[in-house]
Amino acid sequence: MSELLLRRLPGGVLLLAALALPLVLDDFWLQAGLFAMAAVVGAIGLTLLVGWAGQLSLGHAFFAALGAYTYAWLAGETDATSAGLGLPPVLALVGAGVLAAVGGAAFSPISGRLRGIYLGLATLGLVFLARHVMVNAEPVTGGFNGRIVAPFAVPGFSFSNSDPDYLAVAGVEFGGLHRLWYLFLLVVLAGAWTARNLRASRVGRAMANVRDSEAAAAAMGISVARTKATAFVVSSAYAGVAGALMALAYGRIAPDVFGLQLSIDFLVMIVLGGLGSVAGAAVGAVFVVTLPLVLSQYSGDLPFLAAPGSGGLDAATLARLLYGAAIIAVLLFLRGGIAGALGRLRRGRHGPPPAGGPPPVPPPGPATNEGTATPDPAPIPASAPPRSKETTR
């Protein structure tokens, strides 16, 4: 029981810290936290697909864009520049995940037939398709300039600076960023809990078997195509919800947000954190998202950073270099990512097994210490026929 509590203690401490942080953080860190939590949801979905089911995808940005624009369209109102249905934001958020899952299901006949780099290239085409649609479907997307996103709200309460206009907790005024923090945190916890239960379920074990060997999984009676399709649908739903959260965090979305770079960033997140690990995906997402924001915010205090566009080393370039170096370091020295390294540290902390257990069994062969001999093997009965090399292989 105590071992279980010790194992869950870090998670409990992190949860309490996440609940208390809005009381002390300023707007910059609150905004960075919103971006990071939105990325955590998307990274969890991708690590289920790539790390757990073994299906490479470079199209995660497509499903994130689908979720973002679905939320903006469902929750927005029709005006002179864009169309909207004006649905309650809760339904719009659910609809973002559902429509992204439908998109993943529509792509599943292709994902069920391809694997490896071929599947990655097929999903890459989705990103270019999304770019074309986002720029040209102006009534829904707003075109190249994008569209404003309706704030999230539930009946009687808005996650913006209105309704109520003033809200204070422990003497700290809770504006829109504070309120969104707890909404995003709730979605992250629900996504992590769902992912962990999915991994432990029969469907999750089927995904792992398909990842290890499709032939062996088919021999065990697992439908490989259906399992791949399920993994893609689940991952797409996570990406759709992440896209809706990104839309809420930005307040306005444009096609440039959901380019190929976003798909690459998601892959970097799960590789750094550790493929297949929910906690590792969260750690990798926080690192990749917050590093360039922090460097940009404090670039004036770092003498080796130049202003953007000046030709020198700016904050964005330094961030790419740093997490590029982090990828190389992880691949060379931490093959299990950050989560794997932490797991090895946790196991090593317990040390060797305690004394008092059964003595080790001496290996067969000649004695290694003087005066100690091992028993001779049992003699072969005289009536036993000699065994040939063919029978003893």
C-alpha cells in the first residue's frame, strides 16, 4: 500500500501545483500554460498512435486544424466575414473531437493498408490538403486571414472576461486566462485518464500486438485493419480536441498555425518524452511549446540573442537548435525518452533485493573456488542408444 502511495505521490503533487499556479502566475505564463496543455492533449493522442500502435503519422496538424475550425464554425455566429451555427460551446468542443474522429475513420482504409514511411507520406498529404481548404473555404475558415473564435461558456458562466465581469479567488482576480486554465486542465486530466485505461484494455493490448508483429497479431485472431483504424480514430479525436483548445487559447486562428511544422513539433514531443508514454508525451509537449516562448520573452536579457529578422541568432532559431540537439541526445543516450530515464531512476532507487532470500543456485561446470565442487551429471544408462547430432539439435 505504501509503495502505491509513493508511486502516486509525484502525480498528486503536480496536480496540486497545477491547481495553485494560476494564483501566482502572470498573464504570460498563463498563456504559455494554455498552449502547453493544448499540446499535451494532441501529444497524448499521437503517442497512442505512433508509440503504442506503431503507426507513423505526419498528419496530426490536419486533424488539429479540423477540430479548431469545427469549433469556430459550430460555436461562432454568422457575420459579414464568416459563417457559424451559434451552437453552445460545449457542443462545439465535443463536435470538434467527433468530426476529427470521423476524419480519421474516413482515412482508415488507407491507414489500414500502409505502414511505416509509406503511411507517414500518405498522412503528409493531409497537411497540404488542409492548407488548401483553409485558404479557400473562406465562409467557414475566414481564408488566409483566419477567423475569430467564440469564447467558451457554459450556461451562466463564461470562460472570458465577462459573465461574471469580476471574479476573485483568494484576492486574485480570475480573468479569462485563469478560467481557461482550469478548463484546459480538466480536459488534460480526462484525456490522460482515458489514454491510460485504453492502453490497459483489450483494445490497447491489440494495438501493442499489431505494433510488435502484424503477422503474429493476425495469427492470434486480431483484426489488424480494424485495430489500425481504431488507433487512427482515437488519435484523430485527441487531435481534434487539441485543435479546439488551441483555438480557444489563441482567440483567433489562421492557416499558418496548422502547417507541417506543427506535425513535426508533435512528433518531437513524443520522441523526447518517450514513445508510448502518456506522462512522457506531456513532458515533451511542455518542453517543446514553452521553450521558444520563454526564450522570446526573455531574449532582451540574453546577450547572445539577436532581434528577429536581424540576421543573427534569434529566440525562435535557438529554440529549434536546442530541441534538435535534445532529440539527438535522446536517441543516442535515452532511447526510452525522458519517461524511460525517470522509470530507470525509480527502479534503481530501490537498490538490490534485500538479504535473507534464497541462496543463488551455482551454475553448472567446474568449481570456481578451491575446495568447492559441483556434482557430476547423472550417468546415461547403458541400455540407452547413442544419440546422433540430428536428434540432439
